[in-house]
Amino acid sequence: MTVIGTGYLGAVHAACMAEIGHDVLGVDVDVEKVTALREGRPPFYEPGLDDILIQALASGRLRFTTSLREAALHGEVHFICVGTPQQAGSRAADLRYVDAVVDGLAPHLPASCLVAGKSTVPVGTTARLTARLARLTPAGVRAEVAWNPEFLREGFAVEDTLRPDRLVAGVTSRAADETLRRVYAPMLAAGVPYISTDPNTAELVKVAANSFLATKISFVNAMAEVCDAAGADVVTLADALGHDSRIGRRFLHAGVGFGGGCLPKDIRAFTARAQELGVGPAVAFLDQVDEINKRQRDRTVALARRLLGGDAAGRRVTVLGATFKPNSDDVRDSPALAVAAALHRLGAEVRVHDPEGTANARRAHPELHHTSDLLTACRHTELVLHLTEWGEYREVDPAKLAGVVREPVLIDGRNALAHDEWRAAGWTVKALGRPS
Ligand code: UGA
């Protein structure tokens, strides 16, 4: 098989497919990425990926190339794992990379094969690509397109790929279904649910899942706003809600909101696609989900400003965490960096600390001070904002940190630190949705 696109999704998929015994060729247009992967160096931080990558390379079952022609000759199954970012100036998904894979692969395909998309795409993409592929493949070659969405979470990507909650296959033929069942045979043998359906449904499962998760987060963040107005506690509220097994506690963590390369752009692309389909009103609530989410960033900035006495200009503040979530170096649409940049625009001198994301954060926001040394980040600061809940922040000794800052004032934007301990060490602690 081939795995085309070796970003967060593709690199993990390629290594895991080799791990379960397939002969995998990973493909990327980025020469630097391919070079790093060939040397067993993941081009991004993902726990466990380095080990599995090195093992797969050593087994001889995993190779990398930049050539789509070589890929066409290698694969019986071609997995498309390229990005589908938000289009500039629109809410819709930008499908140019997916299209480029099909265009580059098709003319070289020597025999019938399966092209299985894993990227998150608007419903209807499989049908569109089927027609595109049919126009471009050599006479006599029949390539089928299927959609097999991926549900992995960054930070748990290897685990989620090897032991997924479910597999979804959107196929138009029994042969395609059998091919995908063969690919995932070890998972099926381990009892992973396998849902075989049509491509439209498979494409929709993915966007519906991410929309539901985003809605759950914005729901609890909306409750946090009400808690602030009413003097109630959103964490206790979420705990109590979560005991109802129909609701569940997961994805009810209130705070600065969701970011990353998936949830924000997926809900926007979904609303854009629904409008094209004439069912915009059916998912109009996702605009609210997006608005509530953005508001948590603004509310965090406003809280910081209040704690600084109404004016951030010239004030020194520290943001703990740059990545959109812990255990990742991904800073795409990071709430932490959005808040840091907003405080900088208000004139604050902002230092950003992150254990793994400093290089990416610096590239995205060169106007901020970045460091991977916690004490340097906090020295003489007047306000600490905890905005990405890395495990190491829970290990911090609040008394020790109180000794290096100018003012021991903390905003816990993830509701993940032990507030009682911080208060006992002399800190003023504030959080969205919590009574002070
Ligand atoms: C998300 C989905 O969870 C995956 O299932 C999906 O495969 C992936 O998108 C994708 O489409 O590729 P991911 O973006 O890695 O995965 O991150 P999540 O764990 O979903 O977190 C997203 C954001 O929500 C983070 O910024 C996180 O801090 C925030 N979040 C999460 C909350 O603010 N509260 C919560 O309770 C949970």
C-alpha cells in the first residue's frame, strides 16, 4: 500500500500499517520530511511515533519517496492522507492537495486498484474524485475510490490508529470492502467495530463526529459563561453532568476552548457544505459553537486585563503552553497563542513557554518571546496564564514559582491545576466559570 501525505495523519498511518505487517510506501512532496522519515526522525512530536517508525524501517516494510509515479507502481491500495485546510477567505475546505494526489497518481496507475481517502473532506468528495480519476487513468485501468475516515487524536495517534474505537469504510463495491477488511484484519480480529457503508455516509460520519465533539466543548464553555454571571462553578457542574452516562464527562472540560487543525476548520467546512446542499439551517448551530469558542479567548484576554488593573501596556505576562493541546507540537489555531498574541497587541510583554512547541510557536508568532525554560518564562512576571494543560505544569511547585514572579497571580485557562494548593502558596487564582 501507499500512504500519500506524511503529516500528523499519514506518518502515523504509514508506520502503523507497516507495524501490522503491510508493505508500505509513504509519499510526500516535502523532501525534508521524507529525508527525516527515512532516517527514523518524525517531522513532528507525537508520543510513541519514533519507536514505531524505527521498528518499521528496520523491518524493511516501510519506505518513503517523493514520487507519485513510484507510488502508483507500488500500491494495490493508495491511502490519501493530505491536509484539507480552510480555504483563504472562505469557510469551505481547500481540496487542492487531495485533487493534486489524484491528478498525480492517475496517469501512472498500471492496474486496477483502490484509492482510499482518509483526510476529512466535504460530503460528496468521493463521488467527485471517482469522476476525476476515471477521466485521468489509462484505458483499461479501473481505479475505485473509497472513503475511510480517520479519527485519531494528536497526542494519542499511535494508540488510536492501532486500537481505534471503530473503523468506517465508505465503499461502492464488495471488492473495495474486502480490500479494506484485509488491510485492517488484525484490528477486526481484535474486535474493533467495522462499519461498512456508502461513501457519503462515511464522509459525514467524520465531520459529524468532530462537530459533536466541538459542540460538547462549546456547550460546557457556554455553561461557564452562565456560571460566571450566576456565581456558580462550571467544574462541579460538569462533574455532576458527567455522572449521567448518557452525557459522559469527556470533552466537558471548560476553559479557553478548542483549537488545532481539525475541530475549528471542520465545523466551518461543514456549514459551508451544508449551505451548498441547501440545508444550511440544519447546522446553523455550529456557527454558535464557533462563536462561543472564540468568545472564550476574548474572555480570557479580558480577565487578564482586569487582573492587570485594566491596562496591559508595558506589563510582563507569561503564557504557559503554546500548542493547541498537550503532547503535541502543533500550534495550528492554538487558543493559547491567540490569547498571547492578543495580549501582545494590547502592549504587554508576553513570554510563552512550551515543552515541545517552541519552534513552531516562534515561526507562527515571532513577535512573542518564546522559551522552553519555565523559570525563565516566569521570572518577574506579573501574571501567569495556564492555557495548555501539559502534565509538567501540574508538577510545578507553586511556592517555588511564587519566588520568581513579581506578582503571584494565575489564570488557569484549562481548569487543570490544583487551585487550593496554589492559593495556599500565596497565589491569586482565577478561572473562567469558577467563583473566586
Ligand atoms: C480531533 C478529534 O478529537 C479526533 O477524533 C479527530 O480524528 C481529529 O480531531 C481529526 O479530525 O483529525 P485533535 O484535534 O487531535 O482531535 O484534538 P482533541 O483532543 O479533539 O482536542 C481539540 C481541542 O479541544 C484542543 O484544543 C483541546 O484542548 C480542546 N478541548 C478538548 C477542550 O477545550 N475541552 C475538552 O473537554 C476537550
